[in-house]
Amino acid sequence: MKLLKAEWTKLRSVPGWVRGLAVATLMILLFPVAGLASGAADRPAPPQSGPNNQPVSAAFYFVHRQLAGDGQLTVAVNQLDADAPWAKAGLILTVGREPGARYAAIMVTRKHGVRMQYDYTHDRAAQSAVSSARWLRLTRTGDTVTGEASTDGMSWSRVDSVRLPGLAATVQAGLFVASPQLVNGLGTAGSAATAEFGTPRVSGDWSAAEWRGEQVGAKTSSFAGYPPGASGGFTSSGSGFTVTGAGDLAPATRADIPVAAAAGDLLLGTFPALIVIVVIATLAITTEYRYGLIRTTLSVGASRLRTLAAKAAVLAGATFVAALVGLAIGLPVWLRLVRKFGLYVFPATPGDQLRLVVGTAAVLALIAVFALGVGTILRRSATAVTTVVVVTVLPYLLAMTPFLPASIALWLTRFTPAAAFAVQQTLTRYPQVDAVYTPANGYYPLSAWAGLAVLCAYTAVTLLVAAVLLNRRDA
């Protein structure tokens, strides 16, 4: 306890260090505000929301009839011509043609076999025995929808059975084709798909009207339209339908929404605050070596390891508290300002926001301890600060560069201390959606706590080496 008190006294008795922590807090609190006013005049339309209030892509070509009650629809998908791996064609039942409406669908995809998907975020693959099936069946019984697949149209295997609570008595059901954008390097390109269906077979309370076709979601913000020379539509013949469509039925990603923010984007002040904290933490030990004060520190009778541990605890605690204050006050304010300026913010649960605030404060505290260890090893302020910046700040800065190849950005945020900034991730990477999943877009390769564990490992090893050298070398 005496050592902790002594180290705390040292820290607060140096005005420059105290002011530095205050500046770091203000950077975390105020730095993002400078970039918000630029978006005030630009108020893009918000993306379509799905049943769970998540942003969704809800565009597809729909050939449909009305089903007033229970019923069944069966069709063969004879051919699917598309470039996008997740291009899809099949049967869909939806409560309405409005984008974002609840639905359940059974489909053939270009490269991912037969799938049953519903309400945008849910996806289930068919068993391997029917993964290449081309016969599809969709059955409604009350508010339960069952999707089946068959290789011959005779023997059927259930892919999934889902419940859509509150499903209206009258729904729209029929054939659909969608083709999401192709991932092209660090961007995307529009695509379209064409499917040849056999003649649909229906049973149940279907309307007697003819099949009608339309592009659903043509005016939604996440629909990129058709590529040059392509357009949506359908033709019928005695053998069935040919349908061309574009768009997707899936959760929306960063690439699908032209102007949007995630909660983690509002922590821009973390970067300049990190540099200030690195300087303070490094000087906390190198200054003592520079002026010979380390001899006095180590001559009080306590072991050198306990002295180093006390310095680390005080630095970590002071950094954590200073950062936590700025984050806890700032994040709600930033979220309100961004929404006031008309920018869409990806939903983040209270738990995600708490993890973002506490986790970011923990990252800054760990980096402060890491800098202390490097300073103990190198003893020279300029060399130590440069080393810590190169190891921690530079990888983070490079990973956030939009033009850096994705493979390098993912490597940097997997194997360097920058991996810890995964605690700021509030976006979800969906396996059934191809997108530009890079740190610059808010997607990290590791989970929040796995990324934090990488930084913990770097800090622990550095502090261990520092402890060994401190114990062996002369002051």
C-alpha cells in the first residue's frame, strides 16, 4: 500500500502528467465532434429495417400470387445463371411486398447449396444429401412455414420449419430471384441473376389471379440497382418461368448503406489520446533513469519487482479512470449528435455500448502498462516512445486505412496489439452475406475479448522482460 501511495504521489506531483491525462480525456470526449458538422446538410434516407429493427437489404424480383390461408407451393429450379456466390432463386412467402416485411424462403444458391432463410438474419443449410437439390417446396400451416428440398421431386427432406408469429391470414407467395453485389477487392459491383423455373404446383387457398411480377425494394437505400445492360423481369411459357432479379434478402452491412455510422466510429479520440498516454506512461519510468531518481526509488527497501508492479498498477488505474470518464460521458452525447445530424447509426445494444466503453478504457490502461515495460527495458524516452508508437499506434492507424489490402489489415488486427481494438466492434459479420469485412469498415477478425487477450499477452511478456532486467541491471 505504501508503494502504491508513493507512486500515486509521484504521478500527481508532475503537472505535465496530470495535464496529459486531462488532455487525453478531453480528446476522447471532444475529438469526434469536429467531424460531425460536415454531415449536417446531408441527410440520406435511412436503410430499411427488418422485424428485429436491424438494417436489412430487402430487394428481389418477385413473381407472386395471393394465398388466403394454408397452402403449398412446389417448383423445380432448372437453372441459375449468376456470378455472385450468394445469388439465390426459389420460393418465398411474405406478409407483404413492402421492403422489410417478414418472410420465409427456401432457395437454391449459386455456390452455397440449398438454404432456408427467414426474417433476414436467419439462415440454415440443407443436409448434404439434398444440398444440390433443384426441387423446392414451401408449405404454410397457420403461422408455421416449412421448407423442403428434393433431388427428384418425389422424395422430400425438410430443411427447416420456422414460426412467424402474427402471420396474417392473407399473404403473398411465389417465386423470387435475388443477386447481391459482388465483392471486388475493397469495393463492390452490381450483379444480376437469371433462373429458369418449372411450372409451379400449388395447393390450398390460392387466388385465381394470374402470376404477377415486380421488383421489390427498388427505392431502398441498400439496393444498388442492376448492372449495365440488365433489368429485372419474368417471362412465362408452357414449361414454366424465366426470372431475372437483383438485390438481396439479408442483413445490411456497411457496404450496403452509403452514409452510416457505428458506435465504434465515434471513438476517434481514442487515437490521439493513445499517443498522449503512451508518452506519459513511458516518461513515468524513463524520467527517473534520466535524472537518477530511480536509485532513490529502489533504495527504499521494497523489492524491485514490487516497485515495478506498483508503478504499473497506478498507471493502469489512472489511465483507466481518465479514459472511462471521457467515454462514459461522450458516447451518449455523440450518438445523440450523430442522429440529430440525420446520419444513420447501426443499432448497438446497451451491453455492446457498455463493453465498448469499459473495453476501450481497459485497452488504453493496458497500453500504458505496455509502454511502462518498454520504457523500463530501453530506459531512453525518445527510443521507448517511438518503439511503443510503432508497435501499437502504427498498426492501428494502418489497419484503419481504407486502401490497405484487406489481408494486411486483417493480419495487423489479429497478431499485433491493435487486435485489442476489436472491443470497439458493434457490427456483426454474417456468414450468409459477402461484404468488405475489414477493420476500416468496423469489422475485426477476432472477437472483442480475443483481441483484448492479444494485447494482454504482449503486455504480460513485456512486463516480465522488464521485471527480469530491472532486477538484474544496475540502476
